[in-house]
Amino acid sequence: MKIGRKPFGKTEHQSSIAIFGAAALGQVTQGEADSILETLFEYGINHIDTAASYGDSELRIGPWMKNHRKDFFLATKTAERTYEKAKESIHRSLERLQTDQLDLIQMHCLIDADEWETAFGEGGALEALIEAREEGVVRFIGVTGHDWMVAKMHLRSLQRFDFDSVLLPYQYPMIRRAEYAQDFEKLYQLCRERHVAIQTIKSIAQGPWSEDEKSRNTWYKPLEDQSAIDQAVWYTLAHRNLFLNTVGDIHLLPKVLDAVTRFESGPADEEMENLYETNQMAPLFAS
């Protein structure tokens, strides 16, 4: 079954509601990556989200673009904060991705207040992103982030610049915290008013890895049981204006995509509380 699509904010692109989180390609072979390409076509995924810092991800996607560039909305990120370094990063990503244009370039993990001032200031990274858009090297500009402050910082960023998209965590244990839920809701409403696309990450995160426990290519300990993944995915998709960026592990990817295809409605509050308690879920970040 193909996954549904909807407008990606004001870009006019009809993106699959599940966006391929290409961090999953950071440590795989080209052969493994190519098998994932077939999975993306099988489910109708037409939007890829990667980053310069995701290991070999851009290098694995590059060969796909020779024959399939028109099949995907292609997004990457730069963590650089100055004009010169961000410009270099964008052009390095173009080379690695084997394309002459990005659909979306995002300022990556822009949370720290000092880094924020640098990126938005004179000679900052935003100048390079705007220049790239003016030159036709990129089409749209977004901003991403993690941690408890991300929604507040995205609101601040949107006050300074008219971004086309934002990306941030939407994990049930985090939403249980009233302050984060309130900040997320404020951001959600502003993005709806401005037609800014909202991408969500960490939907199937069970919690942080404990020491020496890591067994998946994810930055967090993921839920693994299909029924648990179903509930976590459906919880996100119940908010119709959110996009769900998929898991950073190729072996869990089919479970997430399967859950997306079977989505009808979100779980009840008591079902999510039961999921939370049964799986000993926890927020991803320290308070």
C-alpha cells in the first residue's frame, strides 16, 4: 500500500506523510542503501531528509540521483554557523549528492543562543543559505533542532526569518511535559498560520540508551515491537499537519512504514499512558 501525501508547507510539493530519515544510511554499504531505495519506491516515499553530518548518508544517496532525482524532494542540512563555512558545506553536499540543486537546505540543530546569534548575524550561515536560494542552488530554507528548548528557539527563528520548514522531536514522553507541550502547540499554530511545514523526529524513541546498551543505528533506544511502533507512529500522525521522519535504522524502517500505511486514527490517551508505562519510556533529554 502506498503512503499518502500532502502539501509540504508553502513549497507546493506533495510530500509523502512519512519522510525518509536518511540518517539510516550513515553506516551502511551502497548495496544496503540500494535495497532501501526499492523499499522507498514500494511505499511511495518521495521525500528524503539527510544531513552533511550523517556519516556516509549523502554519499549513499548520490548514486540514486543519477536516475531518480525527479522522484524525490531532496533535503539536507548544514551545522555550520558562518557564511563561508555554510557555503562550503552546501556545495560539498551538492557534490556528494550528485545534484546541482537541493530542494531544501536546513540550518541543523540551531538551539544554542550564541550559535543562533552567529548564524543570524552579519557574516552568518543564513546569508549563505539565502544566497544559495537566490542563485538557484537551493529552493527552500528550513531550520531543525533537538532538546527541550527547540520549540521556543524555532519560534524565535520564525520571528527573524520566513523559514519554509521546521523539524523537532515529537516523542510522547516529551509531550507529557506541560512546558514542552505548550511550546510545541504555540509553534504548531504559528506554522499552520504561515504554512510552514512541520517535520517530527524521534516518534518511536523509547528513551536514551543506557551505557553499553546500544544495539541499533539510532541516537535513542527505539521501540521494537510492531504494536508499540504502531501506537507511537499513529500518535504522531493523528496530528494531521505533522510529517513523520522515519527511524535511523534500516532494519526498523519497514515496521515504521507498515504502521504508516495502516494509520486510521490516533490512540486514546489511556493507550499512550499504557505504552509509556509498559515500555518504561523516558524523555530523550535531561531536564
